[in-house]
Amino acid sequence: MTPNQPQSQFGSTTNDMRELAGQETDETLQSAKRQLNEVLDGISDRAREYGRYADETVQQNPWTAVGIGFGVGVVMGALLMMAARRD
């Protein structure tokens, strides 16, 4: 401290509080990252399970899957044609 600066009894306390707040922020951020990674892992696992289920179902009933795909295509085509006519 230089002689021209007024002495403050709270100067070091303020710095300590800033450091503590920074540490708490880092801890909170790390905790949020961990929670987000856990959620994303759960979603990925569930998506893999649904993909396996869909694959097994299509392999067991291929003509049903073809029919459903055809029907969805016809409906989507009709909706797109209606949207194109409105423009």
C-alpha cells in the first residue's frame, strides 16, 4: 500500500468475498455441466433403445413398415401440395 492511499479495513474482505463468489460460481457451473451430461446420456440411451425397437419391429413386419411409410409419404405430399397452392 502506498502512503497516499487511504487504508481500508474492508479492502481484503471485499477481495475475499469476490474470490469466494468466483469459487461458488465455478462450482455451480461444474454442477450444472454434470447434470446436463447425465440428462444427455439418459436421452442418448433412450434413443438407442427406441432405435433398436424400431429396427426389430421393421424386420419382423417389413410390409407393414412399407405400408406405413407409403401412407406417411402420401399425407406429407398432400399437405405440401395444399401449402404450395396457398402461396
